[in-house]
Amino acid sequence: MSPALDIDAVAAFLGAAEFRSFTRAAQALGTTQSLVSVRVKRLEETLGRLLLQRHPRLVRLTAEGERFLPAARDLMAAHERAREAFSDARERIAIGISEQAVGADAPALLARLVGHDPRWLISLRIEASAVLEEAFERGELDVVVLRRLGSGRTGEVLRHDACGWFAAPSLTRLPGEPLPVVSLMVECRLRRHAALALDRAGVAWREAFIGGGMAAVKAAVTGGLGVSPLAARIAPAGAVDVGPEWGLPALGDSEVVLRSNVASPRGNALVRELAAAFRGR
């Protein structure tokens, strides 16, 4: 009979696999780097498989680790459900997500969170990053996922995205006419960054469309109303980056950043699922 798996060792493996770091996994689990390392090694010995490749600055999944990962997630989810079997309480968590970070994928993201643990009462706000970060600082939100350009307050970087000037392939630049710009909202950080870049480069521009959401912005871009400063990952399907061809200033890269005040193990598990969703998108 195979020996039972240590649930703490499985949690350590999942943390190291997600963060690609024993140190960061230890921080998320509220323990030490050495204990995470010991637990993962113990799990590998129990399974008789090497799950993680250790490098000086990075931890990577082996082929066996990739194979074990879904089962490990299922085991942890079942463990949490068992722990809460006799609890009827529905905890509330207030989450804020920048639409410049999530794009039009909010429904799929919510479905993933509910599927992870349907007992949560999730309050979701989708607004500009600047608005959400101030709400987080006031204690109105437990977790925020923001798009950040340049330095900012503390947070966990989930991914780096390249930004560009996206337009419908059929859109043409009219000589002597101001650049028609499509943007999400006046408060949008990427809009302000783009406007400043255009002004510094001496490029004349005008507001062509200000949308109340990413669906509206994508429709405006696809419909040929103008050019929109966007992260490449959330640009409309079929849109092209016209920046280099039109001589527009480079917008550089941006970061998707997570900030959290959640402390409970159950809450932290939901936050880690949220982080994993953005890392994998």
C-alpha cells in the first residue's frame, strides 16, 4: 500500500510551482524557505518522482511535476472542502480588478474563482487602477489586481505585458489630421501615459472615443474609430500594433500587480487562485 501524502507537503509543492521560488512560496504559506524545501523533498520521496528542478534563482516543474500538478490542486481543493464540511458561513471578499488588466475575460475569471470555492460571497469592482488602489488603501477592498506603469506601491507582480497602439487593419492615417485615440476612461493610467508620450513626441491627437468598458473599447477599435493604447494581451482579435509603422512613441511594458490584505488560509487560497489565473492568461 502506498504511503499517504502529507497535505502540508502538497501545499508546499503547489506554492513552489506557482511562484517558481521556495522563498516566495514560504512567504505565502507563512512559513520558512527551508521548511518548504524539506516538505517538497519529502513529497518527492513519497512519490518516488522528481517534481521540481532547483536552479539558483528559479524553480521549474519537471515533466513529472507537470503531471502531478492537476491532481495536487484537486487534492488541496478536496481538503479545504472537507475542513469546511460543517460550516455554513459564507465569507465575503471584496476584489477589485482593473479592466486594463482583465480585458473582457471577467466572466471566465469569476467562474474560475467560484469553481475553486463556491462558498465565497464575492464582491467585485472593475474600475481604473488608480481608483481601485485608492479604495484598497482606504480598506474598502481586500484584494486588487492593477495594471501599473513604472514604479508604484508594493505588490506582487503577476506578469509583464508589452503595450502598443492597436487599430483595425483597415484604419489609415490621414496626413495632417490629429491621431484619433480610443481610450477606456479618463482616469485610465495607460491613457494618461499614452497622452503624455504623444505630447512629448509632438504628435497631434484628439479624443475619438472614450468607452465605459473594454467591450466598448474593443468595439470602437474593431469598428475603425481610432487607435487605442493597450496591452497586447487584451487587444481585440485581429487588431494590429500600428505604432512602429505610424511613427508613434513607444509605450514600453507594463505590469499586472496583485495587492492583498487577506490573512486567513481559506482566503489566501482564493487569492492564490486569482493570482494563478492571471499568471496563466
